[in-house]
Amino acid sequence: MAQFSATLANLINHFAKLPGIGQKSAERLAYHVLRVNKAEALALADAIRDVRENLHYCQQCYFLSEQDLCEICRDPQRDPALLCIVEQPRDVIALEQAGAYRGLYHVLLGRIAPLEGIGPENLTINALIQRVQKGEVREVIMATNPTVEGDGTALHIANALADFPVQVTRLARGITTGSILEYTNREILADALTGRQKF
Amino acid sequence: MAAEKSLAIVVRMVEFSETSLVVSLFTRDFGKIGALAKGARRPKSAFEGALDLLSVCRVVFLHKSTDALDLLTEAKLVRRFRAGARDLTRLYAGYYVAELLDELTHPGDPHPDLYDAAEQALAELDGAGSVTAVALRFEMTALRILGHMPSLSECVGCGKPVEAVGRVAFGMLEGGVLCPDCRPGKRQVVSISAEGVKTLQGFADATTEAWRGQTVHPKIWGELRGVLNHYLANLLGKKPKLHEFLGTLAE
């Protein structure tokens, strides 16, 4: 029975390790790499090498950066007294796209998930405490995902920061602007009632 | 492929793709199932945010006859576990209930009474129930229903009654108390105080809710946690992940 050459099989195996890519998709991607012109294929290889060699975590906030400090941490227009805690770098992108926040961030690089064996020591919580210890931060905004694990992570951090003179807040939850109350799910309504604000 | 309906507790969730999840559900009528929830991570999915750890949901799923994952088509939230936002010990005890359901049961092996006990334990942990007492009661209930209950009043070696006086030998590998005649030569034997044995008997008794009013000295809690942690680790062949997080439970 005919088999893939060793080099092609190697490429297929590497593609098959990517999330959401099975054996068939990996073969299709490998054939695509063979079909396109050589410059385009090598550009893909260079892009992968560049991202691994040049991109790393910001030394202060753990967002992705090509320098020691990321663009956000270097920006003098940002308010260093405001610190927003998120689980993943992609959460920073989402909040930045909202365009309503001018403070700094701290990326945890995960969440406390004991059932998956992930504890506080696997996240960047110690680095966060060291940042707060420096005394410049006035408010810490918990922007972890509104899930059981996200809430647990936020509570762990809030407990760890209890002895510091910082205000700990969390993102509001509730009804989406433009939606209709009658069709809103009861959990969202309960959250909205719990987190109601002064008019 | 028939559509099945059941109440279910979400015991595990793994991201499958940008928008989908693979969930482990402990259902009341079908036992543990693994199911693919397509689009569950989209804001406007058919699951309406019902799929979160420890949530109780009313689910509809397409049962696959092969080893493939079932397909979850609907999940309506019955009750969300909210203690995680206010008390870490309650949260970790809730995770522990999920871990025991996941580790002690086999796929497709229904235990409606275990489901009811788990739902009740989660509701009490989410409310004001004593975390140590609720966790111990659930452990004993799960062990009894699944046939792993250690013998607490008769010797596991010879079947003679063992009186809870002074200190009593408990064989981890044998699975219960040992009389003085049977103890010699046994490996992994610990000794428990008579009060500890009586407390365990109280929490194991399915016919009464007297455990709710039982006053237990912190030292006895510590002793019982040590014994049960060891016993469960032996039973599962590994240390449950949550034992590390529940270290302060006995205090």
C-alpha cells in the first residue's frame, strides 16, 4: 500500500496536533502547502518562527508583546491606578475593542480549575500581588469570565488582596442593552437585580 | 438515535473548538454521559449559559449507540451553583462532589438516588449547610450506593461485631474495621478513635438525618478526613485532585 513520504507524513503529523485539526484536515493543509508557490509556503514557516522567537509575555502584565513591556504598559496616557484582571490575552483584545477602558491590565494566563489540576500557583497571581504591593494601584477590576471557575478565581484574588489598600470591583452583569425584559433568561435577570445601580 | 431527556449535573467541561464544549454530565436517568454541546460558547446558543460546572440542568441529548460522544441538543438551567462568588471552601467542596461523581461512576450506569444525594449536597453547599458535614455525608452516601461502604461495625476479616471502644483498627485495603484477632499481618491499617467510628456510623446511616445535629470535635473531623482521604485514594487508585484544595476542611 502506498504511503506518504517521511517528510510529508511529518508535516501532516504537525498539522494534526493543532487544535480542531484532525488527520484528514491535516492532510488537506499539507497538500495546500505543496500546491502553493514556494515563497508563500516558506512565508508561513517564517511567520511561525517569527512569532515564537519574537513574541513573548510582557514582563509586567503578561499580555503578548515583542518588547519587555507591552504597548499598553508603555503608554503614558494609561492610568496606572486602574488594574483590570483578565484570564487570557484575548480578553485584553476584547476589552480594548470596547474602547471604554484606559487603565492597565494583568493577564492571569488561565483560571483556577482544581478539577483540571490548575491551582493558583500555575497562574500569575504572585506577580499580581507584587504589582499591587508597590502601592500605585488604587482599584483592581475583576474581569474573569462569569463562570463558576472565573468567579472562584476572582474570589481567590480578592481574598489575597484583602490586606492591601485597594478597591476590588468586578464587571457588571445583567441585561444586554437593546434586549427585551420579557425574553431575558431568569439567571441574567437575577444577576441584574443583584447588581442594580443607583439611578 | 433517540432523543433522551433527563435532569443532569455538569461535572466537567472541556473546550472543544472556538464555540463548542465537550461536557461530562451526571444524569439522573442515564448515569454519566459525555456529550458534545455544539455552539455552547456562543452568546446566543441554545444552551443559554446553562452549561457551567455544578449547574443543575434539564437536558435533551441524542444518545449514540457507538463509543462516540452523545450530542447535547438542549440544556435548560434549573439551578446555578453560586457559592463560588462568596466562599472558596464551599466552591471546592462543590468541585469535590463533581469529582467523586466523575471518578466513582461509570458511563451509562444510572443511580438516581446518588443523583438526588448530589443535587441535595450541592444545594446545601450553595446555602448555609455545614461544609464539613455535607461533604462527609455525601461521601458516605456515594460509597453506600456504589457498594464501596467500609464496614464500620463488623470485622471485615471474620464478620464478628467490633465494639467501638478505645481505638479501633481500620484496614484501608480490607475496607473496614478489624477485630484484634484479624488485625495482625494486615497492611495499611490505621487506628481510629471510638468517637470517630461512631461519627462515621452516624453519617453512614441512610435511615436518619440525625447527622445534621451531630456535634463533632474538630480533632475528630481531622481524624475522619485523614481516614476517608486515604480510603478514597486507595479505592480510586489515585489521590482525588480536590483533597489538596480541601486541606482546611477539617479545621
